[in-house]
Amino acid sequence: MKFFIFAALFAVAAAGTYKTSDYVQSKYEAPAKPDYEKQPYSFSWDVKDEDTYNDFVHTEESDGKVISGSYRVELPDGRTQIVTYRADENGNVADVTYEGEAQYPDESEYKAAPAYSAPAYKAPSYSAPAYPAPAYKAPAYSAPAYKAPSYSAPAYSAPAYTAPAYSAPAYKAPVYSAPEYMAPIFRSAYKTPAVYPAAYPKY
């Protein structure tokens, strides 16, 4: 919390020392154009082509300060347009004149275009081509010559069996010994008492 309070106090103190003049951008000044010394010149050219009806003449000269010249061109109506111009520090001035008289062709020389008739197309006569039926010749098949296979009977030899030789086992009769029995000895185990006891009840 103390940190935020300290940061707020610092921002207020910094705002008091702000000066607008310290942040004003410098004014942009475009670089000065180089002052080239104008040189005097002069030229003249013309075109005359009768096939394309192109007749043009252009002439111009300058002393480095004033430009003057003229050009002339033949217009389609038969006149010739002549333009004389002058250009100096005060501006451009042009004088336009015409030589000859405009001539237009007689309208009677123009004939209406002939009526357009759509060409008549004759439908082509199509003849179906004649296809000759193909002559099909059945192939001649020759019956295969089948030869029955010859089987030879197998030679079978019966197996020879040898009778097994059995030997009868020899049994030895067991020897029995008769048990010895002792005759029992019977003895009376009851002894008659000599005197009846007085405690016996009398009936």
C-alpha cells in the first residue's frame, strides 16, 4: 500500500515539472528545389502522310526565359488549324487561327445501305453410308483324336508272414505249509464265595 501511495506522489510531482515547449515537434521544412539554369533550345518537326491524311508541323524555341512556338494540323473538314503560343513568367497565351473553308461531302453521294438478306442455307442431304454385311465364315474344327490310355495290371506279390514262436511259461506250484492250531484250554473263572455276606437281603 505504501508503494502505491509513493508512486502516486511521484506522478503528481513529475506532472508539475512538465513543459509543453519541451515536447513540441520541430516544424518540417521541405528541401529547397535546386535552381537549374534554363538553357536555350529550339526544334522543329513535321509529318506529312497522304495515305493516312496526316499533315502536322510543330516548331518551338526558347531563350531560357520565354518559350514561343507554333503548330499546324490539317483537320478532317479540309481546314488547317494554326496555333501560335507564348509562355513566360506571366503565363501561357495561345492564338488559334484557321486557314481554308470547311467542306462537307454532298449527302446525295451517300447511298442507303442495301437491305440485308440473311443467307439461305440449304440443308445438307445426308446419305446414310452403306455398310456391306461382313461375310462370316465359320471356322472348321477337326474332332480331336482321342486315344484311350492303356493300363498295365500291377504285379502284386503277397507278403510272406513268419509264424511267431511262442514259448509256454513254466509255472512252479506254490508250497503251502499247514498252520499249527493249539487246542483251547477251558477253565472256570467263577469262584463260589465261601460265606454269603450278612448284608445280602433275605427273601
